[in-house]
Amino acid sequence: MEIKIVCGCGQKYIFSVDPENGQMPAAVNCPACGADGTKEANDILAQIFPESPVEPVVESTEPPPAAEADGPVRIDPPIRLAAAAIAPPPISAPRVIAAPKPASSKPKLAWYEHVWTALPLCLVLFGGAIGGAIGGATWVVNRAVFQKVGQPVLRYLLTGLISAAAVVAWLILASLLVGLLHKR
């Protein structure tokens, strides 16, 4: 079955699980911040399986391992023992799988990236239809570059060069148009 959780950090994640006694068989953590989402998953399972018997859980009294020279040791998930007899682990352990992000999703642009990519539209102020056409075409190309190029420095370099080429194209077309009008 699939469980969907929204973490306190705002990250939404989904995973498949085979519940045991209406509970999570293993701990689950947020893929973004690492927060424990086991309680939320157990709450969802409790809504789905309202009358499932729940084994009492007792925290282990074993002390944690000693810290190593390079830092403390983190135990994740915490060791828990069921109050009933300790059974050997099952042959095939239950799987908790985080769902991957869809590959087709395009990255959202921040407001300043929209402003940067739309700067060529300022040509409308200086050249009317010529500037509008070149500026609009350049904006479309700049947005595509921002969505497809992963390295931020390369994004700004490429879109800056594309915008500069748009200015040069506007100057050439505007000069040709002015030259044609003055000959008549």
C-alpha cells in the first residue's frame, strides 16, 4: 500500500509499505530534512486499520555505542524490542521505498530569473515592433536555457550572450529600416 506524508519542512513524499499489525514495520524519514515520519505514517495506518492489535513497544535499555574520534555515532532507527517474545527476523524484510520525482517536471524559475530572462523585452521601448519581436523571441530562448541548463553560471552567461545578440540584431534591423525610410 502507498502512504503519502507531508513533512513539517514542507516536503511531500510517498512510499510503499506492507504494514505489520497495522503499524510501520520500520522507521521512515523525510528525504529532504531527515525528520522521523514514522508517527505520521502510523497515524495514517491507524485510520486505515482502526481495529488492528498493537504490540506494546519498549525502548531498549542498552547504552549507545561510544563516540569515535571523528564525532558522535548516530543510531537510526532507534533500537526497539517488542514486549512479546523476540522472534527471529523474517526471511524477506518488508520494504519501504521512497517514490522518485517524475523526470518530466520542469524546474520552476525564481522571480529574479524571470526578470533576467525578460530583459530583452525592454527593446520594445526603443524599437517598437522590431524590438518586441526580437525581445519576445529572445525571452522564449532564454527561458528554455534556464530550464535546461543546470549550472547557474552557465545559465547567466548563455542568456547574457543571447540577449546581447538580440540587441545587435535589433540595431541591424532598425538601421536597415531607417535607411530604407530615408531613401524615399
